[in-house]
Amino acid sequence: MELNAIQKNILKEVAALESIPKGAYNIRANGQLAGRSNSANIEITTKTDLPGIDIRIKPNTKNESVHIPVVLSESGLKETVYNDFYVGDNADVVIVAGCGISNCGGQDSEHDGVHRFFLGKNAKIKYVEKHYGEGDGAGKRILNPVTELTLDEGSSAILEMVQIKGVDSTNRKTVATLKKDASLIVRERLMTHGEQSAFSIYDVALDGENSSADVVSRSVARDNSYQKLDLALKGNAPSKGHTECDSIIMDNGKILAVPSLEANDTDAMLVHEAAIGKIAGEQLIKLMTLGLSEKEAEEAIINGFLK
Amino acid sequence: MLSLKNISFDAEDENGKVSIIKNLSLDIEAQEVTVITGPNGSGKSTLARIIAGIEKPTAGNISFLGEDITDSSITERANMGISFAFQQPVRFKGISVIDLLRIASKKNLGRGEACDYLSEVGLCARDYVDREVNASLSGGELKRIEIATVMARGAKLTIFDEPEAGIDLWSFQNLIGIFQNMRKNIKDSAIMIISHQERILEIADEIVVLNAGEIEKKGRGVLILPKLLKSGQARANCGRAINKEDC
């Protein structure tokens, strides 16, 4: 299946891909397979029971990447896709997902991606997920991603999740369970504008001794948009956990941050930080003394904040 | 270069109106370093903020390079050539040192050039150029980055509000070197420094002493400084008042 110009543009936005990626990949466009490649160590197969794919990464696979972008350019398309990643022991890979919707029509387009990660002992992944929406049709662009991580002993996952533009409604859920010595780092960047709403819910369980999690969400709510950030952390063993919601509100934006910590072990050290506020006046003034207009200063601050 | 005419600034506190600056007139000349000194609360920082456009004077006029800028915005003044180094530099999450230097210089500054500015303020450039200007930087580091930023602007008038505040003694020597260098390369520009430090006052061509919002003394540095030292109004690096008889 050949990708058209709109689809190529979306691909560029969500996966920084100008052309077909090197290594293993699976491109899904408008609910169909648009391209797939396996490598010697990474095998992608279509699920037989549900829509979606299984990605199997062999133990000890190093320095390889998997791209699984999704592109929706038809109005009215609604799909739920289940992608399971089995990452072998000691593997160290980069996984780039991302979904872009271009909806110029009148009907809602929706992609709900359910990603499950099963990390073997001492496996490492860096997972990059970018969401993007465009198109001026009345139809909404809806993305409801679910990310579930099961981290075996000594494994680690770094998640970079970005949704900056154009998605009307999102309800994202990230669930993780960590065994001994496993670690999870999450960096979420979220911006909502117009009448958008975004829910981001985390549920992280530190089950194993010496496991650790660091979840940092930075978000900006502009115009009349609404965000709810719900970060729950459970320390069920001697472990360390840190969550942080750092948000800027502008215009009539609204943000509700609901942090929760649950310590079920005396040696669980859990910390939460939350801050919501408008851009500090001194920051604007500083950049204005460097010659930026107030609007330009605002953009520079937000771009930096969401970088 | 800069001319302040009958500037007054009033603020409100719980007891009502307070006059911070009282009918003050002052000229800042090109090719000179002017140091404004005076006790805490004398209105020095307010004066600097009025010149940068951050505060609006209650009365009076300001002209810069012959143009009336009394009603000009912060941005307009910055683009005309007024630069302002904050006493307490602002931190930014996510904005890196090189980003800030690029905004300041108004060009896509190369890493080499950015590093030159940082080296000049005594920072090991490679370690800092990509650092975020956030809470991970110490007060002294931040202050040097602030100075590098205003240097990158290459403005006609650069105002430093207490550059020594928050800088340790070791860095202070370096800071003096920076100002001596700037003095040497001043060309057609002007530098205004708010400071209490003897070593900075020594660099001054002109010294202005403010007290309670008014100019108490004003004149050539070489003439004014000895009097200030005698009266104990200037301070040594340790922050203690210098009184020659005590030394």
C-alpha cells in the first residue's frame, strides 16, 4: 500500500520519519497494513484473535529499533488495536510508536491503541510515543492509548510520551508493575487547546525490592481546554518512587491534578510534587528585556517547558 | 545617551503612599561606566527597573538616544538597545543556556560563539551550554549566565542590578575582571552598574549616590570614591563596611 502526501506528513510528525525506516517496522494506515519489515532479531506478526500485532524481540538484541506508527486520514474511522511487545532478557531497544489523525471530514476519527510490554530480565527499552492531530473538519480526533508494562527483575523502561497538538479528546492510561531492581522513567508532555480535554491516568506498582519509578508530567492547558492528571504510585516493597505534575494554565484552561501515594512497606520512599500556575511574570519580563514581545516570550517559555 | 528628567515613583504600602524615587534627574553618558550606589531602600533597583521599562514612573520623562521612551514598552526599549541584567536571575524549565543566548543575540548563535560568552564569564563552556536554566544551577552559576546573556546582546546601554549579589568571593575576582574588560571595550556604549562594592566602584567613571530616592552625591569616580570609603558607604568583598580607620 502506497502512502499519500497527507499520510506521509503525519508520519513525519509522529515518528520523525521522512521515508521507510531502517530496521523492524510496521506501518498501519487507515486500519490496514501499509508496510512491515522484520529484522533477524525482531519479528512482527499479525494477531489472529484481535486486531493488532505481536512484536517479539529476541534476548540480547542490542542497538535495534522498532517503528510502529499509525496514520488515520479517513474521517469516521474508529479502531482499537492491541499491540504486544515481548522483549527478551538483556535486550536493549528503542521503540517508536505514535499516532497521527488527519480528519478533514465531519465524522469523528478515533484510534485506541492498547500497548502491552513484557520486559524480560535486565531488558531495557526506550519507548517514544507521539500523538498528533490535524485537519479542519467538524469531526473530532480522538486518541485513547493504554500502555501496560510488566517489568521483570533488573529491567528498565524509559517512556517519552508527547501530545502537543490537534487531538480533541484523549484518555490515556499507563499501568506498570515492577519487580526487583526494575526501573521506570516516564516523561510526559501534554498540551491542550481550544475545547480539548485530556485525561492522563497512571497506576504504578513498585512490587519488587529496590524497584524505582520516576514519573514526570509537564502540561499546558490553553484556551478553554481541560486536563485531569491522575498519578497513583504504590510502594509495595522497599522501593523509591517520585511523581511530579508540573502544569501551566493559560486563558480559561483548567487542570485537575490528583496525586496519590500508597506505601505498603516501611521502606517504600514515595514523593509527589505538583504545581499548577500561570507563567511567572518575571519569566515574561526577562525575555521581554531580551527583545521578545509578550506573545513571543510566552511561546518561548511554553516551547521550553514542553521540550 | 540616557536622560532621566524629574522622575518620581510612588508605591503603595499598608501605611499608604510611599515615594521611592523623588523628582530625580540624571544623565548616563556614552563611553562611560556609571555606578549607582547607596543604602538599601534608596531606590537604586527601582530606578534600574524604570529605565528598563519594567516599572512606569509616576511622573517625569525618559529619553534614550534622543528619543522619548517614557511610554515605550520593555520590548521596545530592549530593541532600541537597553539591556538589563537582573539582580535575581530568572529560572526557566526546559530553556537551555544556548537557547537563552540565542534569544539574546537575536541570531542562531553557533555553539562556538555561545561557548565564548560563557568562557568570558568564567564558566567551563562545554559543561553549561546545553544545561537548562533551571533550579539545578546555583545562584552564582545563574548570575554568570545572566551576565553572559546581556553580553551576547551587545546593547548600547547595559544595566547590571547588583551583579555581585549571590556571587562568592572567588567568583567575585572573576566578575571584576569581566567588568574591567567591558570597560576596555566600551566603544560607543554605556554601562550602568548598581553596586556597593569598592572594587566595582573603582571601575566607575561616574558615581551616583542615591539616598531615600534622591541623588545625594554625584561626580567623577576618582573624586567620589575616597569620600565614600571614608564615610563607610562602600563595602568590601566580605560585605563589611569599609572604614579606613578600622582597617
